Amino acid sequence: MKQEKDILPKSGFLILGLNLLLVGSSIALIVSGMIVPAILLIVLFFFILPGFFINNPNESTVLVLFGEYKGSAKGNGFFWANPFMTKAKFSLRARNLDSQPIKVNDKMGNPIMIGIVLVWRVSDTFKAAFEVNNYEAFVKIQSEAAIRKLAGTYPYDNFDDEQEEISLRSGNNEVHEELMRELTERLSIAGIEVMEARISNLAYSQEIAGAMLQRQQATAIVAARTKIVEGAVGMVELALNALSQKNIIELDDDKKAAMVSNLMVVLCSDKSANPVINTGTLNQ
């Protein structure tokens, strides 16, 4: 399989000077009455013209002569090549692909909406020109295929699969590295360099978004309550130990149970406690 070949065409200014000389000579021949040589020089002038082309910064021109690849001119400037050569322009600048979110299924089968931002550029003009039919369309289609494969590899969130440590929502570095690897493998056939790829949009599909939001909220509430209970148990233990060590009051098991119950209610309640003043004895 052929590879990209860099070539340096002739300077366009040198050939332009020759072309201007042909114009001057043809005019002089016409004035002298030599019409046939003048016509030949004019024909040669117009034959040379299609060979001129300009390469801007970060631009390449692929040159093909009668179906044979001759090389890629990547230098900047004004050049001239064989007029019979076809000249195809390729931009080497970095480009963005902001894909629209598409509906796919994650590892657990949940429908989700996911989109990516891809930064890419043409690195091999031979592959971009001859290995695929349309390299820009190839990038779009293969990016969508990579998104679908990535979504099927990981769950949306960890609570969908408790054994899975990496999820689409939380495993940023690992997920992005996998996305980069997949896109690089797919797009290398078209001579495309993947510079960066990241998930830009991630959400549950509309038909299950409400239910999954309630599930996430419930999970968050349970986690918060667990932390509150753990903290309350520690505070109650600290209070009982402090009362016992400082001999402030002696509590039997029933009184300890009542105190623990009251403290747990106060500490774990989601509302502020209203104090009640006991005007009787401790036994009442």
C-alpha cells in the first residue's frame, strides 16, 4: 500500500516569468507579421497557466498524473506543476466535530442520550484522498459508531452495576482514554489524527429520565441519612462517655436508653427540635 510522499514543486514565480516572456515574444512576433509563431507561443502560454497553484499555511495539495499519485505538496507559497496533473486541496488545520446527542443503550440496557466533541485533523493526505470515498463523512459516521460502542461498554452510573467501578458519568479519564483509543483506531485508515475527544452531553433518555432522577435522589437521600446516623451514633457515644467519666450523673440502662432515644431523634430529625422543660423530678 502506498504512503504519503512529500514533494516540492517548481517555483511558480520562475514559470510566471517565463510565461510573461512568452506574452512579450508573441506580441513582438505579431508586430513583425509572424502570426503563426505568435499563435504557437500564445497556445503555450495558455497551456502553462493551469499548472499554477497556491498553498496557504496548513494546507496541502495532492498531485495525480493520469491516475498515478505523484506526491503531496505541503510547503507554503506559489508553485507550478505539470498542467496535466489534477490538484486536490486538503486542509491540515485542526477541526471540531460537535456531534448531536444520539440515543443509545448503555451496558445495562438503559436508553441514554450521549454526544461528543472531537478535535481532529488530516495527517496523511494520501489516505484521506484514496483510502476512503469522503473523509469528512467518514469521520462523522465512525465517530457515531465509536460513541455507540463506548456507551455499550460502561453503565451510565455506578448504581446501575455495583460491580462496575468505571461509569460514563464518573470515570472521566478512563472513559475519555477509551474513546480516544477507539476513534484513533477507526479513523487511522483515513489518515486522520485524533487530537482530543470528550463526552459533551450525557443524560438519560426522555422516557426514563424522570424515574432515574427519582432513583438518583433516593440514592442521595439514603447516603446522606447514613452519614447523619453514623455521626449521631458517634455524638451519643461521646456524650454518654463524657457523663460517665466526669461523674456528672449516674444513669441506669432505662435512663440511658431514654437518653439515647431522645438524642437520636434530635440529631437525626430533619426539623429543629422544640425543647420541653421538665418541672418535676427525673423519675417523672
